[in-house]
Amino acid sequence: MLLFEEWSKDPVIRQQQIDLVFGRRKPQKKPIKRRTRPSKAWEVGEHQRFWHLEPWQQSFAQSLPRRPRCTDDFDLGVYPCRREIALGFRYIQYNIPERISWLVSDIDRTGAAQAWQVAGLPPPSLILENPANGHAHIALRLANPVFAFRPISKPLDFLASIERGYTRRVGADMAFSMTGLIKNALHPDWRVSRPFDGAYTLKELAAVLGKRETRPWTKTERQAGIGRNVTIFDEARALAYRTVLRFKDEGASFSDFMQGLLGTALEINRAAGFYAPLPYAEVYGIAKSIAKWTWKRFTPDAFKERQSYLGKRGNAKRWADHTPLHESKPWEAEGISRRMWFYRKAKAAEPPIALSPYQGG
């Protein structure tokens, strides 16, 4: 090792001496300043205030997505814009598929603004009426937004059943999409009223509905809105349950079953009449989830076991109130023998003998 009698006081020369003795050190990279994660479209920050708005308008603006879709005329197209810009358009997006904050019904008839009173529903948070024809959008704000990060979740399914009930109760458009565009509450073209200044929980909304009203849509009824995932899931899984064993009996592979189910899901998405059909990636995810679960769970042995269980459960329900004769002993109540009781019962069950017109008096 080369040693120096005296280390130089000049920092440049001293660094050269250190490099000669200990070796040249590797240059250090400057630390990268990482940018903070950008906010998602469903994240609403309290830091963005619209000071020129009233308190209820401020709360409404805060509930919207950061980049909602908006338009003044559907014929000219629909485009996403920043929220402060989108608030100037006639139609704006209240909900996005990942975050549902408003339950909205579209009523296309005169007097739609009073439909909730006639139907006996809770007072809406917003009533957006078209003064020209009396049609209206009725919106109820949710106290806790429903997030949909999976094709099917319990809160999403619960909200879908509530939407079906409210749609049936007020006679709203079943093909209306709550993730589509809705009348902007801040635009002067609409007559806005606020019967209720607050938000509802899902349980409060469901309290006024019956089970028959929240039942799934029939084949003649189609749901757009948040029920797109639910509709595709329910109809595709029903078909998967009926066909998976046939695929296995024919020696088909899982990929064959998956492709067939995917085609069915895409056809449901196309023919269901949704305002905005689900993209291919979401339909593929729903079909794959159903196919994996069904292919694993449905086997011939499992099918026989389930049929046996259903048969036993049906027999137990059928004979639940039945009392065997050897326990009730009705012949003792009539004071006759057991043999005579069965003889009379058999005679009573025999059909009467029809006489010909030439017999009898």
C-alpha cells in the first residue's frame, strides 16, 4: 500500500491520494424523488373546495368522481373531464363501476318528481326534473359508498336488489345505467329539489321493500346499472351448472368449458340491453371465476350426493306433519278392529259401479 508522508489539505488532491491508497470508489447515484401515487378516479379529496357553491352543492360536487364523463348533447359524444370542468355540462357521471355513491332511478313520464311519494319510498336526496316534459331523475345518496373491486360482492349484490325494488316500485326504466350520465344538479336547465338533506344506509333503503320486489329480473326484465355484473354472473353460472357435467362426460378439457362459458357471457353482455356493456376484460374475469369454481366443485359423485340430499330434504318436509297409523290408531277411536278399519277404508275408495240403461229399475 502506498503511504503518503503528509495528506494534502487541498480536498481535490487529498481525494486523489485516498483513491490511490484505498481504490477508486464507485460514484453514488443521486436519490430518485419518487412521486406520490396519483389519486384514483373514485378517491375524493377534501382539499379541493368549490368556494362559490352553496354547502349542499359543495357536498354534491365532492361526491362525484375526479374525472367523470360528461356531455351537453349525446349525439356529440361523451368524454371524461376534470370534475371542475364537468360540472358545467348538462349531464354528468355520478357513479363509476368501482365506486357507487348514488342510487338513481330514471322515470320517463309526466309527474315523475312525485313518483316516490305515490310509491311510499323514502324522500330522495335530489330530484332532477326536466321542465319541458316532466321526466325526472330521482337520486338517493348513500352514506357509505359501495366499492366493487370484484365481479360479485355482498354489498354490491345487496345494492343491486335494492335497485331492482326501487325500479319496480316507481316504474323506472330498467335499462337505465346508474354508472352512466345523469342530469347535473348544478346545471340551470333542470328543476332541482331536495326533499331530504342527508344520506341513507343500505338497510334503511331496503326496509321499505318486500322480498318479491327485490327478486332477480326475469327473462323479460333486464337490468343495466350496477346489476350488469350481477346479471351476467347469475345467468352464466346457471348455464354452467347445467352443462359442466356434460362437458366432463364428453372428455372435454377445462379450456373448452371456459371458452364455451366465455362465449355465453359475452352474448349475455351483448343482448341484455345495457346502456354501457361491460368491457371484454371484466366479462372474461366473471366467466373465468365461474368456470374455475364450477369445474372444481361439480363432479358426478358430488352431483349424486347433492341429489340425495335434496331428496331427503324434500321427503322430510313432505312428511313433517304425518303421524304413522300405528301411533295414532284411529280404529280404537271408532271402536272397531284394525282389520275392519282398513276394510272399510278400501271399500270407500272403490269407484261406484256404473249401471247400463238396461239394468236397474
